[in-house]
Amino acid sequence: MVNLLEFDLEALTAFCERLGEKRFRAVQLFRWIHQRGCTSFDDMSDLAKSLRDKLKGVACVRAMDVVSQHESADGTIKWLFDVGGGNVIESVFIPEDDRGTLCLSTQAGCAMGCRFCSTGHQGFSRNLTTGEIIGQLWFAEHFLRKHLKRDERVISNTVMMGMGEPLQNYAALVPALKMMLDDHAYGLSRRRVTVSTSGLVKKLELLGQDCPVALAVSLHAPNNALRDYLVPLNIKHPLEELMPACVNYLAHAPRDFITFEYCMLDGVNDSDAQAHELVQLVKHYGHSVSWCKFNLIPFNPFPASGLHRSKPERVLAFAKVLSEAGITTTVRKTRGDDIDAACGQLAGDVVDRTRVTIRIARQRSAELNAGLATDAKI
Ligand code: SAH
Ligand code: SF4
């Protein structure tokens, strides 16, 4: 059985042609799947019965099993999905007044080994497929419409900031991004789809050509010595390569800036001197400082890291140095803390929790997947 969640519109069109069907059938099918969340070919009423019968024999529409769902007091919802082989991945929905953001995973685990990231400590299991990446959005969007009793779109923004390094899974990522942007599917604006990367320079260049979306780069340090330590990928692609790649991306980017993420670590990268060094770094590579923004992320601690969160007043002082130099700087609000859904906590004791919940969850996941049940608290 072919899972049709794996196909962007181009691939679905080719698939329909192989079945001897006209190209426009692919658009109809694509809309049923992604816009309406339909999993049953019998329900796709404007498709000829002969096509529906053909599809039933060879294809299915199926997202991953939901292992658990947790809803935070602030409305944040976190799902844990079973991707087989003992691997679980997470997605987080973050509601705000003017938007709904889904944070997606692109890999099970991550090979980059950043010191401050629990996914990095967990190591790499495997790349997700296109269907597993888009399946997170497919599931969340259609579940939330029912859960929140809304007819219109709930998720307006996506960020690839869950588990994994998106650009290391480039071949599966790009079709998934195209589906997010496709008007026949989710129709998200390029400005509202953000790829976050630790700095795979060559793939960054390709992304600008293949599918330019908003870009966030995980910087975390103002110089190579510290960045080598915090983000080991820097040894391969140092700032002399990364910074020009970021500036060049602006030629394609849907926004006129890129965002630098900077995880605030007590006594490691949070001094005023380091903030001034960052300002110099930004000035060195751009004509002005307006080509980038900074998003300071309070570190979410986990025991194995041996690192600590910067004090709030330190974060503010650091932000002040950047702001006074003319750099737009925000401090990320931490959401979903009570359900371990905050950045870098996604992998936190996933394995233990999975063992406890997997048995009950298996029963519920069939319901969630098929009926998109509304009372899904496990
Ligand atoms: N691999 C990509 C995207 C996933 S990580 C990347 O590194 O950009 C998404 C963001 O969460 C990154 O900016 C990362 O630095 C940040 N992050 C990871 N662990 C964190 C932690 N423990 N506390 C706060 N932010 C963290
Ligand atoms: Fe991977 Fe991003 Fe975590 Fe680094 S911060 S280990 S690149 S998920």
C-alpha cells in the first residue's frame, strides 16, 4: 500500500498518471486529503467510483500512531508519535492570539550533538519521510479543527524546530515544505513557514533556490571557539562560511531579515562582552545591522547537560546591548513548560514515558487517527 501522505502534488500527479487517470484527479485527491483531512476513498464523493475502487486496492492515507497527547495550562498541546522501531517524535501546537504555530520534527533524534540540546544528547536514529513530516501537520490541523470546533484553518505557521536537523534531511523536507505552501493543501505563506538550522551551509544555499522559506539559524555563540564547543557542526562549517551563507540567503528569502536563535546559557555565552562581540560579528558581514534579528531563548535545562539557564536580568542586559546597537531582539516566551514541550525538552525521557503509556495509547491512537476524536487526553 502506498501512503498518499508521502506525495506532494507533483508526485501525486505522477502516481495518478500511472493509474491511467487524468492529471486533474490528483488535485481533487490532494484537496480531499490535505484540506479536508479525509482518509476514506469512499467519502471522496466527486471521484469516480472506478477510481475510488482502484485507490482502495493500492493506496491509503495514514498518519503515524499517536502515543500520547498532553495539553498545557497555556493551551500548548504536545503529541508524541510512534514512528516504529522504538522511535518516537514530537510535535507541539502553540496557540497565540493572532496565530497558531506548529513545531515539527524532521528526524528521529539528531546527529549534530549540540551540548545544550536533549535531542542532540539522544543521538541520531533516522530521517523522517516526507509523509511523516507532513503527517504531523495533517494530523494536528484536522484534529484541532474538531477539538476547537473550528471550520477554518487553525495552524497558520509552521516551524521546523522540533527534533532533528531539517537540512540534514533535505530530500524529504523540501516536498513537505512544498505541501505546506501549496494552495491545494495548507496554503501557508512562505513567510510563515520557518526552517531552523544549526548551519548546514551547502544545503542552505540549495534551500534558497529550491524552496525559499523564512530562515532561522541557531547561532548560540559570537566566535568560533565557543561555537565549536556548543554546536560541533561549527568545526566543519565555521562562522566564515555560515555568516556569508546567511547573508546570501536574503536574496531569496521571503522576509528581508533572517533570525538568529541564541540559547542563553549561564556563564557560558551570556556576558555583555559576548553581546558586543555579536554586534561586531553582525556588522562585519552585513552593510548594516538590520539584516538579522535575534531571538534569545532561555535555556531549558536537562540534567545530562550540566548547563544552567541565564538569570532573567542577565538575559535583559544582553538583549539591551543588542538593541542599543540597533538589532531587533526578542526574548522567547517559554511555552508548555509544564508538559515538557519547551525547546530542547522534546526528547526528555521520551523512552521512559513511552514504555508507560504505549499500551494504553495504542488503543487510543486508532481512534485518534481514524476518527480524530475530540477528547484525546491520554
Ligand atoms: N536542529 C535545528 C532545529 C531544531 S532545534 C536547529 O538546531 O536549529 C530548535 C531550536 O531549539 C534551536 O534553536 C535550538 O538551539 C533550540 N534548543 C535546543 N535545545 C534547547 C534547550 N535545551 N533550551 C532552549 N533551546 C534549545
Ligand atoms: Fe540537533 Fe538542533 Fe538539537 Fe543541535 S539544537 S542537536 S542541530 S536538534
